[in-house]
Amino acid sequence: MFSYKPLWRILVEKEMTRTEMREALGLSSSTLAKMGKGEYVSLEVIDKLCTYFEVQPNYIIEHQKEKEG
């Protein structure tokens, strides 16, 4: 399972809203919704985010162990 917490931290640091990011990168609302729920998005989206923010993928996503239950 992946978390986008590192990305949300970047947005706070840059004083940028999720909507501003979505518009700047040309992402769809559904892609942003998936990210908000911690769902998978394409590597193309991760690539766009890395390029835009000039960071490596670990600054965008982090892997979390799935909770057993």
C-alpha cells in the first residue's frame, strides 16, 4: 500500500493547494481523488509530480505495510 503523505507535506511547504497542483500538472479530478484516498495512480502521474517538484519518487509516495485484519 502507498501513502501520498510526503506529497501533501511538499504542498504545505510550498503553500500550494491540491487543486492548484492538479491544474498545474493537468491531472484529472479523479486522479486527485484517488490520491486523496491512498489509491494507486499511474507511474506517468508519479513522473509528472517528480518532474514538477524536481524530486525523487520517495518524496512523493511512501510504502506502508498493509494492516492485517
